[in-house]
Amino acid sequence: MVRFFCYIFIFIVMNRYIEHIIKDLVRDTRIGYYDIDMFKPPYPSPALSPFHLTIRHFPDPPFLDYCRDTYGLTDQEIKYVWERYKDIILDKVSVKISRWRR
């Protein structure tokens, strides 16, 4: 029974840690970099457009390296973080573009 609660505790802590990582990545991303729809991710990469995120189903190598080196994530965790990060950034860019066009 104790082992079960330990697993649940570890699961909860890891979920909070991963959500914290996603918030950090989003917070450190500069949206509107060079142009209204460009963004600069916090990992070593040139400025990107939303198109880059829509065609990438798997994280690019700089993102993989950044998450492994900075946060110690596994490949499965990185894939989850990438999907959430991608969705949030696409939403933020589309909101910024819609506000700009008003």
C-alpha cells in the first residue's frame, strides 16, 4: 500500500515539474520576433514561423538537446512537452495576429 502512494506521489510531482517546464518555455519564448508572426524559442534556434510548428510532429534536435540538458527529460517527456508547447505558442501567435489586424 505504501508503494502505491509513493508511485502516486512521484506521478504528481513529475506532472507539476513538466507543467512548470512548459510554462518556462512559453514564458521565455519571444513572440513577434522580427515580424508579427515570428517567434524566438528559448532554446538555440533561429526565429521561427508558426508554419514550422504545424509541420513538425516531432521536436527538432535543438529542442531535444535543450530539454535533455536543461531539465533532464526523457524522450517520451520531451515529446509531451513539445506537443503542449507547440499548441500554446500557436495559440499565442494567432491571438497576437488577430489583435494586430483589428
